[in-house]
Amino acid sequence: MTDVAHRPREKPQNEKTFFGQPRVLANLFGVELWERFSFYGMQGILLLYLYFPTDKGGLGISQDTAVGVVGAYGGLVYLSTIAGGWVADRLIGSERTLFYAAVLVMAGHIALSILPGTLGVGVGLVLIAIGSGGVKANATSLVGTLYSEEDPRRDAGFSIFYLGINLGALLGPLLTGWLQTSYGFHIGFAAAAVGMAIGLIQYAIGRRQLSEVANEVPDPLPNQKRLWYALGIAAGAVILVVLGVTGVLRANNLDRAVILLIIGATLAYFIVILTSRHVTSVERMQVIAFIPMFIASAAFWSLYQQQFTVLTVYSDYQLNRDIFGWTMPISWVQSINPVFIIILSGVFAAIWTKLGDRQPPTPLKFAAGTVVMGVAFLLFIPMASTQPNSAPLLGLIGVIFVFTIAELLLSPVGLSLATKLAPEAFKTQMVALFFLSVALGTALSGTLAQYYSTDTQVPYFGILGSVAIVVGIVLALMTPWLERLMGRVR
């Protein structure tokens, strides 16, 4: 089969561009912006909804259980990228999968906004997790099809795409947080549903601009196997229902169950890709090179994703949110990081473009991101105190700035790397494999958050920060070997 997705593309003279990138990037930028608006807008108030007492509009769930649920949900979002990648690569292609997944996301937010109590949480989070997984894997994969492997605009293009993600992440918590404090949680969830509807409409209008590559099915599933796969999926769903009904799978152990599921899926996925007869020896070596970076990525995200667990609790109990007599909504803290992303993503894109072939290899970027993330956790220690609402807002803003530097060194580069190292038969699914590292880290963030308390701040931040620094240093030392495995991919 012709390597359509990685065929070098020549830029026609006078071609209209989007910030110097292919014009169609604007459409993918838009749908991801609104999907992230709804996702982060909802997630900004989700943990509060779970553990706030009923007289404040919450469900009154214990804090430990609530952070575990949020971690498990986040892990399921990224785990669902496997399903989204598989459907795209074997059934209907990336573009159609993206569209239908966005519909599921919107339906999930509607369920959260109109269904009461745990019913709304259960139905809404399942739909959003499945839909978001499909959007994530396929939007990223479609961005990858806009460039050849050698195109120097590639990392810059992913950084601009990442800017769209963070515009949505900035606006979502601001609006839903204000609506939640003014009108209640369900109105905040409704705003997330409206945002996703806007994104779906704009994408539907411009989706025809994507090339034929967007609808290509790289490894079609034979018709005679479809029934067996359908039966397997149905059996899996029945097993989950039985585990839930019998009490084996409960809210307070959901995070650990998700971690085990992600580890199993990761091992299975690496085995499937590495043993596939459709993968060449060169592609196989590149996949092996991806393994240490997968581990570093999981370590990074286990700290970074605590913005939605530990940082939310920290902002509620430890942070001084008083600004000239006005108390800032807790969820607004989630919008600080996107502000820095919006400011700095263009800077990083310009740096990578300016450096061109002289930029650091990807393993070193991953190592630097992991080390900087560890340093960010250590910066919490000087602000540790047993006094409630005593941590300075400016101090937290400084810590989140360091979070942002770490994120820009690893996350958009990781998305780009997944598309560059992907075997031809596993293009979208390789992106899903990268998201499995995010899934593992996100689920771990919920489990780790259960060990956080006011009394354990210093050892908590100190131990986790130090472990991340060690992981980054080890990856940096492995870089020369990884570069040999990666070949011409940097």
C-alpha cells in the first residue's frame, strides 16, 4: 500500500495557510478547542461536585473516594483512545471516528447536566470518556497526516494545535466555575454541553476539507471477524456490569482496577505491534525505542494530572484565594496553566522551528520535561503549612508556570513522536499507545492523591518530585542508544 500519510508534500505557491501551517489545521484546531472547553470546564468542577456536601449542591462522597473516581475517569478517557484508534484503523477511518466520538462527548455532558446524582455521574462520565478517547486519538492522528516526516513545520504545527487545546482549557473552567458558584453544578455542566455542540457544528461544516487520507482505513477488519469482535465487546460489557452489581468493582477501588486494566492493555498492545507481520524490522526498532519514553511519560503525567486531584483539594483548603475581598472560585485555578500555555506555546514552536535540525532529540526533550515536572513538585515544599488557606496565590502561579514549561517540553512533542514512530499499519493506534501512558499517569494521579493531606505535604511533594527527577536523568543517559533505534526520526 502506498504510504499516503507520510508522502512528502510540496507547498503550492500562494497557498493559503493557518499561521504558516496547512489551512485544514484550522478546522482540527477548532473542534479540539471546543472539545477541550467542554472537557476541562466539566472537569474543573467535577471533583468539587463529588465531595462537596449536599447542602452545597454536591454528592457528599468522601474525599479519598472522590479523587480516586476522578483519577479513574481520567485514566478511562485516555484508555478509550485505544478503542478510538482501533475503530479508525480497522473500521471507518479517523475522520468519521472523530465526528461520531464528538457526538458522544456532547451526549455525556447533557447527561451530567440533566440527570440527578450518581446516575448522571455514571452515564455522563462513561459517555464522555469513550467519546473523548475517540476525539483525542483521531484529531492528533489527522494533524499528523498534514505533514511528511521530514517537514520542519511538524513540531511547530503540533504546538499550534496544542494552543487550541489550551484556549479551550482556559475558557472552560472560567465559565463553568462562575456558573457553578452562581447557579449550581448542573448549570455549569450544561455550559460544557453547549460548548461541545458549537465545536461539533463548526467541524461538521468544514470536515470535507480533509483529504482522502482522513477516511482511509489502513488495516480493514475482515467482515467474517466483525461478529466475533462484537460478541467480545458485548461480553466485556456484561462482565463489567456483573462486577459492579456484585460489589467487586466499587467507587473506592475503581482507580486501582483502571490502573491494572491500563497496564494489561499496554503490555498487550506492545506485544501486538512488535509481533505483527505488518511491521517491518525498522518500524519494530522504532517501537522499542518508544518504550522508555512511554515510562517517562507515565511518570510525568502521574504528577501533572494531579492538577485535577491534589491541586483542587489544595486550592480548596490551603490556597489563599482572597483577592481584594473577593474570593476566587476554586475551579479558576485550572485556568492558570492554559494562560501560560497560550503565551509560551508559540515561543516553543518558534524555538523548534528556528533550531530545525539542531534542536535536541526527542528523548532529551522527554527527559527535560520529566525533570522539570519533578522540580515543580519540590517547589510546593516552601509553601507547606498546617494553617488553612495560607498558601500565596502568586506562589502557586509560579509553580504552575514550571508545570507549563515541563508540559511543553513533553506533551506536544510526544504527540508528534507517536505519529513519526508509528508503523504504517498502526498509525492511529500508535497515537493511542502514547495516550495509554497518559492514561496510566492519570489513573495513578488519583491513587497517589489519596496519600495527600495537610500533614503529609512535605514528604508527599518531596518524594514524588525526587522520583520524577531520577526518571528524567535515567532517560537522558539512555538518549544515545534510543537515537540509534529511532534511526532518521529525531
